[in-house]
Amino acid sequence: MSFFAKLFGKKEGADKRRFERVEIPLNVAYSLEVGGALRTGLLNRTKNVSLGGVCVLLYESFARETGIFINLSVSDACSVTVKGSIAWQVAYKEEDGRTRYETGVKFADLDNEDKKILQTLIKRYARTDR
């Protein structure tokens, strides 16, 4: 936290977050509507997960605030599907030259059952050294 932020009690970056983010590598599928057409994507991964959203690594760029359904494969027998919206994207190049997009998705609706599953998962992956 910067001197200014400490002095005036302002929070910056990760300090602003309401929910703890934990690095959890999950398989992700998504679907959304773009220009009246349904788009789906498979073979994507999460970077981190919280109860407020998820950071996923995608091969496509989407506009901010685009509605999206994210399916997180928690295990072979369990998955969580959540409605959300694109909060931000940052493009980068992979070693093979392809462009990939680190994408923040803010959850819009998280039912109690899915919330419990994610809470359990986050606790399991949370660092114990904090």
C-alpha cells in the first residue's frame, strides 16, 4: 500500500477486493451471445477463483460487461455454472505465438449450493501461511 493510501485510509488494487482470490487451476467452458450468435469455448483454464468472480485464460476477446455463463469443472463428478459479466481483459502472447486473454469475470448470480462448493474449494487451496 502506498504512503498516500496509508495516510488517507484508501485501499488499492488487491486491497479493494471483497473476496479472497486463490490460485486454482480448473477447466472452464463458457457460453455467451455475441451479435445474436451463441459463442462457446472449451479447453480454457482458470488462473484464480473467488466468491465474487474468476480470472480465466481465453483465446477470444470480448467487450467489457458482456454477459457470460462460466462452467467450472471442480471434479469429474462436480461442476459449477455461474452467470457473470466480463469485467476486464489483458492480451498476451503465448510461447507458440497465439494471443491469449487473461479475463476477469464478475459473478452476477451464485446460488447457495454453488457458493458452498466454491467456499470449500477456496478453503482447500488457500495458503496456510497468511
